[in-house]
Amino acid sequence: MAIRIDKAVFLHIPKTGGTWVTNYFRESGMLREEIKVQHPLGKVYLAHANGLELQQSDLPKFCFVRHPLTWYRSYWQMKHFNVPDRSQGYIDTAVDQLFHEFIKTITTDRPGFLSEYFAEYTDYCLHVGKQETLREDLNEILSLLEIDFDKDTLFHRKSENVIPTIQKYSWELAMEIMKTEKEIVDKYGYDYIPDGVME
């Protein structure tokens, strides 16, 4: 989903904190429009329009990214237990496997998948924040865009849409992700192993 606020468009990459950001904009009265994109088959949909699909808009765009080790784990967890939809292209052809099999399939068949996927959004954005520092980065982005916002609510609003997971990476699979997603790792400073993801 893409959201227009005053003087900017927020591009929501799945599993990067976008539900929290969207609801913050909605609750604080900043949301102006949920941007509808025409599906190639003629149906209107709202699901995660990327930068290419919205390149006709002259408004500056921003989005958030996430460490690849936590992103893959969170996406698998969401699709496996919470979201029956399997229309998100290649990644959904593998997501119904066991977690370790899913990661092995991605790193073998489509190495660098997430780097390419993120780029469909980030390449069109003036600002890119991180899910790990969501509130601080959103504060900075809105300030740079000179958009009025409720700073107190931003920093005190509770987290949401957090899906607990017990899935863990083996060292071998974690290193495969770090190697195949080197573009993200280098570009966004994700050259570390997050807490709680390893067996």
C-alpha cells in the first residue's frame, strides 16, 4: 500500500513497520489518500504499490527497509500462520515450505531476491529509513520534508502487528543470506547478526 500525506508519499514494503506508520498517519490525521494502483489484469488493488508503479507522482517518496535475516523470518511467519494470500510473486511459491527449506530455496534459486525487491521501492525514494529505528528515522524524514507531525505520539505510540516467531537460522543459512543479500547488508549497514535469530 502507498499512502499520500502532505507533500510526500509513503511506500510500504511488507514487514518493515509500514502498518505502524500507516496507522500513525491515519490516527494523527495526516493520511490524505490510500493510493490505488491498477492491476495488470484490470482489478484495482491496494497491496504494496512500489516506486515504479508510482513514478508518475512528482511528490517525494520514502520507505523503510529491514535486516534481511529478520525480514525473511518475519515474512515466512506472516504467510505461514496469518495470511493465506499467495499472490506476491516468486517468494510465495516457496513460502509454504518449512523455514529452513524456504531459506535454502531462496538462496539457491533467487540469490539476492530481497535486494532486488527492496530496490523496486528504494530506488524511487528520496529518504529510506530502517525498521530497527523506525520512530527516530520517521521523525528525521518528516522533519527533512518539512511536514508537520505529532512528535509526542510518534515516540510514545505502541508497537503493533508484531508476530512472534521461534524460527532460527543455522549458521550456514544465516551466512548464505548475508552473502546473497550483500547489497542490502553493505548499503544499509546490516553487517551484523541480530539478537535472537540464531539456533
